[in-house]
Amino acid sequence: MAQNVMAAAAVGNTRWKRLIPVAIIVYIISFMDRTNIGFALNGLHQDLGIDAAQQGLAAGIFFIGYLVLQIPGGHLAEHWSAKKFVGIMVLIWGVLAVLSGFIQDFTQLLVVRFFLGVAEAGIWPAILVLISHWFPAAERARAYAFWMMNIAIASIITAPLSGWILSFSDWRWLFIIEGIFPFIIAAPLWWALIADHPREAKWCSVQEREYIEKGLAADAAAHPQQEKLGLRHVMSNSVVWRLTLVYFLIQIGFYGINIWLPHVIKTITSGSSIEVGLITAIPYVLAMFGLWYNAKAADRTGRYSTHVLLSMAVGAVALVISVATGDSAPILAVTLISIAVAGALAYDGPFWASASRAMPVAVAGAAMGLINAVGNLGGFVGPYVGGFLQDVTHGSFLATSIFLAACLLAAGLVMLTLRRGGDRPLAGSRSREGQPEKAKAESRRRNTL
């Protein structure tokens, strides 16, 4: 790994400074427009008369719509243009985000949230594909983790911003104001600065382009015959479906925490909207560090599956303890729930690096779309079941926290079954007895998927 870092440094790192930050900004705004409903729940309850289960349904139905363009989005990004696809969808989701502020009843809320999910559906796999065109495999966990800091950054921004907007207005203006950001920030940056491949970017030096293309060519050489593979191989691939199960369980846990976090913080602290917003941002500051250091460690060891398990275990344990101690020790509870959020997010870099290794490159876009499509149904299950459990336990979040923690831990355990194909053997390990033969056998196994 040290040699890879030195080689990259020698030719420049413009892609880290230009491509990734723009992708982060775009997804920050996307994430903001899907999760700000967590701050609108109290107003929706008062104005539309919906209970906790209905609030969870309104938050979660986004992920039903999210199914629609996942696989097509990944496929179009790989075989057409990630830049064009994402650029178009940014404008469509902006329109729907603004429309959320004009709904008049629960049915209209569900409809707009559903189509907001459709509009944002292909953006995640498209950007994953874009990153895979710019970063060789040895750098990919860090590249994915760097980009996926968007979730933590978005939450850090969304929480205090949403609390501040609600301090002088209502949930309608919350949706409208934050819905304008795609038009004035995300779309202009994306269309002006993003390129699908290094050869299309004027800002990428010849040396850096050659370094990237050489690394990608070496990765492709490890997957001969991949041009013969198609969508059928994605749908029948047990590795893809195990990755999908892992992602589904993680999204249950993460979005169950994320959507209900402002409510939990409000219950613990009894603070104002601004105070709740500021405190809700704290867990995501810690999550940024967790994302980066877990990915950096995973790139160093190559044991991506183990690093996913570790982050899930930390998140699960901290979540249950935080809720159990909330009434008696609010400061400790906020500290522990911050650790829980960090654990629930720190899996990202190692998970997607493992996924990109376990699948031939030719079908990676469609496979990532499938994983994200079906896996993100967990974003529906987590908030909805969380609301249902609170209704039946008279407002207690303890049963919800146990359910979400169990899903996180189960995800980590299933991830361990992917060690053989998803972990990256280090160069030094080739000196071990029998290692070259094992590596060749594993390469042949992946190429038949």
C-alpha cells in the first residue's frame, strides 16, 4: 500500500481535490432533501394529524420509489454517462423537493416522497461507478469513504440548518428552502466540473491520467473474460445477493437511527429546535472520523469484511446503551449515540471496496444498482418499524433501539461470509505457502460469477 500511496503522490492527486468534493456536495444536498423530514415530523403531526407509524411511513416510502432507477442508473452510468444521468436527475429531484412544501394531506405527502425517491434513485450507483473510473482498486476504499463522508457532512449541515429554519418558520418553508439548493448549488457545480473519465478532464494531468489508467488496466487484467458477462450474471450471483442482504440490514439500522434521531435528542434534552439541531449534528462529526480511519485501516489490511463487522458491532452496542441510559445520564447518552451513529456509518468505505472487488467490472454498475435498490428498502423498514414499536410501547425508544442494533450486528456477521472474494490479498501475503495458487483459483471463481 505504501508504494501505491507514493506512486499516486508522485503524479498528483487532483482527482481527490476536485472530483470527490463536487460529488460530496451533490450528495449532501440529495441526502438533505430526503432526511429533513425528520425535523418536519412534529409539524406534520400537528397539521396533518398523522401518528408515529404514519410519520415513519412518510419518511420510509422514499425508499420504495428509490427502487425504480437503481439498476438502470448504474447501467447508464457505466455504459452511457454518469455525468449526464446525475446532472438530469439533480434538476428533477429539486422540483419534487420544493413541491414537498406545498402538500395538503397525508396522501399527497406519500406521493411526493415516493417520486422524490424515484428521482434520487440512480444517483448513488452512478457516482459509485464514476469513482470506479477514477480510482484503482488499491485506493478505492478511501475514495468511497471520502465521498461517503457526504452523509455525515449532510447531517451536520442539515440538523442545525433545519433547526434554524424551523425557529422562524414551519415545515413547509423547511422543504421549500432546502429544495432550492439543487438548482443554485448542486447542478451548476456538477455540470461545470465533473468528467466521466480522466481522458475527458482538462484539469487532469497526463501523468495522473496515465497512473489511473495503468491501475485500472491492472485491475481489469485480474478479471479476464468479463466482457462476456451480463445482467443475468448479476441476478444469479449469490455474492451480489449476500451484499444486498448486508446493505439492507445496515440501512434498517442507519435510517432507523437517522430519521428518529432528532426525536430522541429532543426527548433526552428537552431543548429548543435550534438546540436539538446543534446536538443532532454532533454524532455526524464523530462519524466523519470513523468513516475515514476505518477505510484507511481497511485499505492497509485488505480485510474489508472484518472492518464492516467491527463498525457494526460498535454501533449496535453503543445504540442500546445510549437509549437505556438516556433518562438518567443525558450527556452519556448523547456521547454513546454519537458513537452509535459513527459505527453505523463507518462501514461504507470497506463495504463498497469489498463489493467492487467481489464483482467483475463489466457488471459492477448494474450490481451496485441492485445492491443499493433492494438494500435501501431497509430505509423504509427502519423508520416504519421504529415508529410502530414506539406506538405499541407508548413512546419508548428502547424496543426500537434493540431492533435496529440487532439488524446492524446481523449485517456484520453476514459480511464475514464475503471474506474470500471481497477482501484484498496484500502483496506481502504472496510469499506464504500456496498463496499464488489460491489467488489464481479465486480469480477463476470470480470470473465465472
